[in-house]
Amino acid sequence: MSERIPVMKPWFGPEEAEAAAEAVASGWVAQGPRVAAFERAFAERLGVADAVAVSSCTTALHLALIAAGVGPGDEVVVPSLSFIATANAVRYVGARPVFADVDLASGNLTVETVDAVRTAATRAVILVDQGGVPADLDAMRGLCDPLGIVVVEDAACAAGSTLRGRPAGAGASFATYSFHPRKLLTTGEGGMVTVDRADVGARLRRLREHGMSVSAADRDAADRGGAAPVLETYDELGFNYRMTDVQAAIGLVQLGRLDAMVAKRRGFAERYRKALSGLPGARLVEDPAFGESNFQACWLLLDEDFPVARDELLGRMSAAGISGRRGIMAAHLEPAYADVAHVPLPNTERLTRDSLILPLFHQMTEEQHDRVVGALYAAAGLTVPEPAGVLS
């Protein structure tokens, strides 16, 4: 039997192993000079004022909401169609998540869906670039900025995606990124907050390190320079949300791979599109008119008249040695959010019920790609249409 095809697989080479080993050999494995270098490189890549490395995208969202001044009594509009961390971060600051529906094609919030649920208590909107599909940040800021509503872009999946020719997240006051292994750019675990003001970045650095006024790296630099000891103060409640230098060393190598990863994934997504054009009742996610996706998640939406239900299709793919995943979760359907009242969310429920995520990773071969396509056609009781060149 052929080797099982995974949904996602990080692209690591010897360079990442060497970078991590160098960090270990240096003796500085906690947050230090490599974290600072990774932050500078990431900020330069996006063209933003500052970037602050943290332990995950969830902690990045938490800090962004604190810095945005969101707290008890505030409402934050979020998509239910997102990993549950998006809504959880709102509760971490004592605010109330308000679920809005999403566009069926992109899986993202729109001005219309946010406008339908915002109230006088709305303090922020978390705009998610779902699966790497860039949301229309410009339009959302056009709605929210005049109302004093902060837009936090949850770009967890969107490193390498673009919006109107610029990197996704580059136009946000706050944008957050994930470096989890299912993302293109990975450090194992880890995240980043980008901001449009250097003073905000400085505060985020203090917050990620217990609210400490002077970092461990700064104290070490003073010691090595023969200066008097630098004594820190703790001026506000902080957290332990640091990234390690070992992770950052890997991240610097991964950042250099990002363009190649995006190009390869977009090529295979287009190959899926051509190959599945003859599969009735199924539609592949695509770029919006105003941007390009990195295809972090390549999902297929099934019509109600597709020959088999989504879960049965996943079962048949698994039996054929192919891993798939259900579509993006809907937080409002989970027990943890059963107490949150919400407007009807028909597109959200349709997407989470009828979509599945197809295998897509940098090292994928054409043979593996063809196996996935063949399994989808077989589940529908069809054969891959001729000419076979459609898969080339």
C-alpha cells in the first residue's frame, strides 16, 4: 500500500537543524539576540513599524487586545468560523465575544456581517484571514476607524498572503501570526504581533515578559559592558509569553523559505482547481478579487446534492490512505460557547458542516496529488475525466 498522505507537513531542511544547534551551542536558548533578529526580519518583510515575538498566536491576540484597551464591558465582534482561540482571547480580557457570519466564498467577515451585529459597546473587531484567504482589511477599517472601533487582524494562517499587493496584516494597527506546525512558516510553536507604532511594540515586549521594565537581554548586555547593574521594575501586570532563541533561529531560516513555500502551494492549489473542475457539486476555495492566498488551508465546499456527505467522504479518503480534515470549526457550536447568544449564522454553519481540507504541503508529489483527486472522483462514483493531461 502506498504511503499515507498527510494533510500538512512542515518543510524543514538541514539549515533549520544547524540554526537550532548553533543557538543551543551559544548557551543562550531563552529569549535573546535571535528573537530580536527574527523580529527585525519579520517587521522588514511586512514593512511595519515593529514586530514582537511571543509564544503563540493566542498569546499574541491576548496582548493585542490588552494594548488596544479592550476589557470588561466591551464587545468584540469575531467570526465563529475560526479556531476557538480567536474567541477565547476576547474572554481572556473580560470582554464579550459577539459572533458574526462570514462570506460563503472566502470564510471571512465582511463589512455587512459586522455592521449587522455591532452595538454601542463594540470596542474591537477581530478580522480573521481564514485559511490564508486575505480578508478585506481596508474595507473593515473604513467601517470601524470612524467609529473608534479597533480592528485586530488575526493573520494566524496568512504569512505569505497578500492584500492589494502588500503583505496580509501590513495595514493593521495590530496583526497576529501563528508559527504552529500546520502553518507555512513554523517554529514548532510561537507567534508574532505586528504593530504600527514603536511605542506600542515596546509595551508589548514588557507585557510578554512579566511586565518587566528591563529585559534579561538588556541586563546581560549591561553586565558584559561593565556597566552598573540594571534593576528592573514591574509597572503593570504582565505574562510569560516569550519565544525562545532556539525557535527564533528556526524562524529566521523559515522566513527565507516563505516565498518558495507560497509559490509551491499556489501551484498545487491551481492543479487541484483544474483537476476538480469536472467534479460536480464541489467548489474549491479561491483568491478574493483584492488579494492572493497562501493556501494554508485548501478547502473544498460540497453542495447538498454531492453523492456523499462530508464525513463519509473523509472516511473514504482515510480508507484510501489519504488524510483530510473537516472544514474550519464553528465556535458557537462548541459547549464552551453554548451560553453566548448570537444572530443566525447560516454561512458559518454551512462551511463547517460541508467543507473539508485537502492535503497540501511543500513536498507533495504529483503522484500524491493525483491520488487525492482520484479518491474524490471515486467517492462521487466517477472517474477522473480525460484527457489525463488535466492533472499536468
